[in-house]
Amino acid sequence: MCGIFGYSGSKNASQLILEGLKRLEYRGYDSWGIALQDQKSKIKDQKLIAEKHVGAIGDVNSDFRLSSVDSYVGIGHTRWATHGGISETNAHPHFSTDKSFCLAQNGIAENYQKLKKDLQKKGYKFKSETDTEVIVRLIEDKLASRVDSGVVRGFVGTPQNDKSNSLKEAVRSAFLELEGRNTVIVLTDDGQIIAARNGSPLVVGLGKREVFFSSDTLSFAPFVSDVIVVENGQMVTWNGKLDLLDIKSNKSLPANPEKINFKSSKVDKEGYDHFMLKEIHESPYVISQVINQDQSSLDDFVKVLKKAQRVYTLSMGTAGVAASQIAFYLRNYAQINAVGLIAAEALDYYEMFSNQDMIITPSQSGETADVLEVLEVAVKKNVKIASFVNMPGSTMTRVSDYKFMANAGPEICVMSTKVFTSQIAFGYLIAKMAQGKGEEGVRNLQSLALEMQKYLDSGSNHEQIKQLAKELSKKKDVFLLGKYQNFNIVKEGMIKMIEGSYIHAHGIPAGDLKHYAITLMEKGVPVIVVISEDIAKDDVLNAVNQVKARGATVIGVSPSPYPGFDYHIPVPDTGETSAIANIIPLQLLAYYMAVELGHNVDKPRNIAKSVTVK
Ligand code: GLU
């Protein structure tokens, strides 16, 4: 997934890049690296210097090695490794052999093996195992062939203009050869920045006599007033002047800066020990943000939604579970023919997509590669697209016919909590509107937010879950059972537990238990059962008896206790919105387990928040 950042202006580049990368850390934290142009470099023909480290950039103080360098232009990268182990050598930026430029990448060059073989045959040497270094060598090769063919003179000693045009052209033609979703940023020893986008996000921020390049707008928001969202197939160059061009045709494009204003975005823990806990506490607020959606946009959208022949709700990970729950609400309350899909598993639906259909996609980042791939097909087939995204200026929002913003505020913890809650609350609201009971839906969400607030404010609720977390942290496996409105909720509980505690968890439809997982039930196995006062209650209680008979320890999450529970976690009975209330204790349980086990709560190992690779 990776985060890329670039700066050129009159301030200390190292500090700004460090701060920018810290804000992009959610995109990956295997390693980080910064490269700067060092005007005063004592080494002849070596004006680029770099510092790279394994580990998270968030742990770095402002006095890292490069911080003392007087530099006003540089690039940086925070990595989520896809190709090549987590090591300093594989950390970005990667340098050209003559150290005249360096490059950082977000994405995967899917044809890197073939390219590498060809380049090796030509004598190019590789230091790292990354696909990124292949891009660097490919650019070198393009440059060399321009020199050979006499398009430009030798690189060293070439007049400035020829040299920069030549590199720009080499980046452009190398980029055209890459397969897969990629965004690259290049820094040259004469202080030029070149960035190209195809798939992974790229935004340019314009401040007062300074320019920022980044994977998201939030990372430079405090410093800029205008933003250019670079589209797929476009390239930007900066050498004191900004140029935008179409990569394929090599033609200049007009850059259309958009005003932004989220300087007030709060990104501190506000007294909570972790962002995760703070963000769970913001659940009532995010529900109020759902209720405050623009009514006429919602009305227009629901009109079309009701007429759709088929509705596909799709996303990945936690948002994928939210997508399924949205489909559940649409079927259950509005009898809409909705199917929830994991975007990466939508291939077999492509042929069936038609212009009578609609896709609804909830996403935190709006940049999930697996989702964007489906949307590219959907656009071609004229499927209507609606998105519910939390990050401003995202690709998903741009390709959507109906765009809704979660406005949940920045979600910093890599495990999604409040945004999931907001996504399913949005699903409930649109389903109630489609049912013709929008006002009732709003009232129900209002009382849900109040009940959630009370639940979260009660110290004894936290204490109870903390104690339980202590016990569960000693276990090897945890099972979760749910049905009907609570099936996706236990699935999401499972995801949170796996992410936070690294303990194996398994969310099962309560009715399916007896068909396979019952073999695993024995004395002391913890089974979390989520029950609402609804039509599925008795079936789930049967499952409680079935696991209890085999000695399992039952933890019931429900408004009132039932026989068979060893522990009872009381939750408010909020009727139709019960499932949304029920996710809170499961999120808290995962949180307290992560704390109990001494894990890095806000940054679980190996995952990243915005998954822009496939
Ligand atoms: N493929 C590059 C690497 O492994 C970038 C990864 C990414 O963008 O997630 O270093």
C-alpha cells in the first residue's frame, strides 16, 4: 500500500517530509526512507542523500540523521512490503546507479520479473529484491537508449534543460511499460520532482511558494490551500513550475486546482491511550454524521436505488463486511435484490453487470485496489455507482454517480471501528428510506446514538470487558456465533479480534455450526454468541445449547441473560438497530485483548489501512 510524499519549497524539507510520512503511516509501516537534495554536498556529482530504516516512521523523533541537512526539496516513503523482505536495502527510495535520481513507488509492477530479466541481460545490476528497483533500472535504460540514439547527449554534463526533459521522457516511457496499479515519485539531483499515476492515489498540494506530493490530502492539509487530484494516466513535473501531462499522448493538460479546507482535522488521541479507543468512543458522533447527510442527494439516490434491477454492495476487509450488512438491510427492510460481495471475488459477476444495476461501495480510504478494479468494469458497463467514503478527494468518489462522505473524521487506528459503524448505519438509513420509512430510520439512529453513548460512558462496561479480555487473551481460538442481523456483526468481531490479538477467531452463522465447527467444541473453548430480540433469537439459543453440551464456555452478548451463558455482556436493546449497537462490545473486547497482550494497538503487524495493491 505504501505512502509517498514529496516536498519542494522554502522550508526545511526533512521535517515536513517526516511529518507527512507520519500522517501516511497508516498505509504501511514496515520501513521508511527519505531522500533530499543536498546542495552543499561535498561529494562530486552526488547531490542526493538518503536515510532509510526498518520499522515505523511514527516512532522517529524530529532529530533523525537527515534533519540537520539544509534542504528544501525531497521525497519520502513509508512501506508496506509486497515484493522483497522487510529490510533497509528494500526500503524506498531506490537510487539510479549514478545516484542522479531516486524513486519511491506505491503499487506493484506486475511484470517486474520479465522486465528484470531483460535488464539483467543488458548488464544492469540489482541490489534489492523489490519491483521498485526494476522501475529505476528501466528508467536508466530508457535514458541510455536516448543517449545512444542521439536524442540527447551524454547525461553528465548535459545542459540542464535537455537533461530534465530527457529524464522526464525516460520516466514517461518506462511508466508506460509497467503493468499493474502504480504510482511513482522521482527526485533528481537538480531538485526536480516527477510523479506519475496509474491506479494508486496521487495528490498535489499547493501552498504559498511550495508544493507537496502525497498519497492523500490529509497528510499535507495544514499547509496547503489548493489541491490537484492527479488522475490515472497523468504525470506531474515540478522544477519551479508545475506541469501536468497525459502520459500516453505526452500532451500538456490544464491543472485544475480545487480548494480544500480541513485544517481543523484533529489527529491527536485527546487523552485516550490509543486512537482505537478514541475512535470507538466517536461512534455516536459518526452516527449523527450519517443522519446529517444532505437530504436531497439521499432522496435522488434512493429513487434510483429502488428501481435497480440488482444491487451489488461490495468492498474488502471490514468494509466488505459492512457491504454485506448494507445488503442485508436493503433486502430485509426494502426487499431490494441486493447481494453483498467481497470485491476481489466479483470476477464471476462481471458478465452479469448491466446498466440496470447499481453498485454500492463503502470504503474508508476510497482507494482500495480490489474495489477500483470492479468499478473500472462497472463504469464500462454503465452500472450506476454509489460510494460512501471517509477520505476526501478519493478515486472512488470521483468515479461515483452518487457520492456520500462518511464525515467520520480521520480514522488513524489501522483497525477500522467508527467507520464500520458509520457504514452500516448508512446502510440502515438508506434501506429505511427505500422502505418509505426514512423518518423512522432517522429516529431509530438517534436513539441508537444515545444508547451507545451511555454504554461507552459506563466505566463498569469497560471493566467487565477488560476482565474478559484477560481470560480470552490466554486462549488459542475464539468462536463467534450470530444469525440474521448479527451474522455480519460476529464476522466483524472476528476480524477485529484477529487484527488486534493475533489469536485465531472464527465467526460462524449460528445455524451452520452443527454442520462442521461443532467438532471443535470441547471443554473451555470460548464461544461468543450475539443475540438480539428478533426472529433469529430461538435458533441462536439452540446453538448455545449445542456448544454448551460439549463443554464450551459461552459468552453471551444480548440485552438480557439466557440459560447457558457463562458470562453475560449486557447491551442495549435498540430494536432494528441492535446489530449496530452490538459491534461496540466486540470492538472493545478486541481492543482490550490487544492491550492485554502488549500489541501495537493502532498498528497491528503486517496490515495497512489503505490497501492500494491487489
Ligand atoms: N512493491 C513495492 C514494494 O514492495 C511497493 C509496495 C506498496 O505500494 O505497497 O516495496
